[in-house]
Amino acid sequence: MNIVIMGYLLLLGIVIGSFVNVVGLRVPKKESIIRPRSHCPTCERPLIIVDLIPLLSFLLTKGRCRMCRQRISPFIPL
């Protein structure tokens, strides 16, 4: 399989997985999947655009919230 196609499929899988994670966290709590914006579960501050990049933002912040520095569960990016 072409490496470009494999990269595209990996990226697509990461984006879809991230969305499914949001749905899985919000629907049981009866929250909207659209509003409010994604936020830190501890300090509840909205995430900035850079923080919304799946997997990459987790690695860049070393698994911590950019605002309050609390650890983010490693299961979230998985």
C-alpha cells in the first residue's frame, strides 16, 4: 500500500477516534457534542486550537493540561 494512503488513513482514524471519544464522554452526561467547546476536565477552561490536534497535542503538552498542568489520562489519546 502506498505510504501516502497509509498516512491519510492513519490521520483519518485519529480524527474519527477523537470525535468518537468526545461523543463517548459527553452523551452519557447528556451534554451537547457541539457546545460548549472542548475543555479541561479539571479546570474547565476551553482548549485552544493547538490543543485540539489529536495525539500531537497530547505529546507536545506531555500529557498535561496547558492551563492547570493536571495530568490527562493516557486512555484519552488511546
